[in-house]
Amino acid sequence: SYELTQPPSVSVSPGQTARITCSGDALPKQYTFWYQQKPGQAPLMVISKDNERPSGIPERFSGSSSGTTVTLTISGVRGEDEADYYCQSTDSTYTYQVFGGGTKLTVL
Amino acid sequence: QVQLVQSGAEVKKPGSSVKVSCKASGGSFSSYTLSWVRQAPGQGLEWMGRINPTPVKTNYAQKFQDRVTITADISTSTSFLELSSLRSEDTGVYYCARTLAFYGVAKVGVWFDSWGQGTLVTVSS
């Protein structure tokens, strides 16, 4: 089955830049989406189609793609950005959706 | 804006089944694709399957293929997730989510733009 790989955790100090990667063989042909999830809440999309920011998402959130790896970048990290972040994409048949294992962002 | 409201928490015995509902408002339910996503305690998100109500078509993750049934009632704009042969590992929060797709020239995207509030299912003897 298709898998997306993320680092389990990333730690940064406030004001620094956090980068969270997601790797998958099909990513050159499939868009990746990023979700932020805080405890007790449903996921919230922060990046769409590799690098588009949905309405209402702060400009400090950005996305990029290179080959089989996509990256979520959070510039000028704030304490409120501490959360779990998941990448999500689809398999090569567009039938099955898959999430990465999630990355816990800790703001020191 | 689509709103998805799910049914309340459930406590089930091992070996039994659970049926969770997801009622949609806003937009045209018959044109939605709805997915179900599970999250075990302290674990990540796991896609279980999806339904397109018109025409009816379902796809299930291989892991759940033998135990899950997703249905939709267009008359009430409600989708249902039924999971059978429950075991303790099925304990978790179950979310429904509207599923959208984009077919670009170079890439395809399928994503979840609206989520229900989640339903906690606890499997315990």
C-alpha cells in the first residue's frame, strides 16, 4: 500500500522557521495537502495543492514541492502553531487517500 | 459552506458493530463525495473509505475492506459508517469529511475541505 513519510517531531523556538517534510513515490503526479490538528479538534487544512494557502490561513504558512518530497514551511513560528501536522495525498489510481504519520511541532 | 454534524459517542462490546452518522447541510449532498477518517488515541489520521452518493460508488481502504460499510441517504443528506467485528483497537475518533478532487494537467489532487466534529467510539468489555 502507498505510504507517505514524515518526521515524527520538529522543534523550533518562537520566531524561527519550521520545516516539515513529506515523502512519497507518487508525489510528482499527485498534489499534497497539509492539515494542522490541535488536541480535541478536527484537522484544518493549511496548505492546498502543494503550495496554495486557503482563505484565512496566515501568510507564514507556505508549501513547496520537489520531486518525491514536499515541504511545509512555517516562518516566524508562534506558540499557537504548536500542533500535529499531517500531509495527505492520493495513490496513483486516485482511488485511495493516504495520510502521512504526522509530525508534532513543538514550540520551545 | 458545508457543515457536517455527526452522531454522539458510542460504547460497544468487542465483536459487536457500530453505526455512526454524518448529516450534511449546505451545498448539494448528492454531488458530494464523503470520506471517513479514523484516529486512534494518540495516533495519526487513517482514511477508511468514501462514498459518492450519485451514482452510488464506494471505495474502502484495504485494511478495513472486510469490516466497513459506508452508505448514504440522499433524502436526509446523511452518510453512515458501519464497522463490524469491533475490537479494542477500533477505539478512536471517527470523522466524516467532504472530499473534493482536482484533475490538473500535470497533477491530480483529492482532499478534505470540511470535517465533522468527530465521534468517539469506545470498544471495551
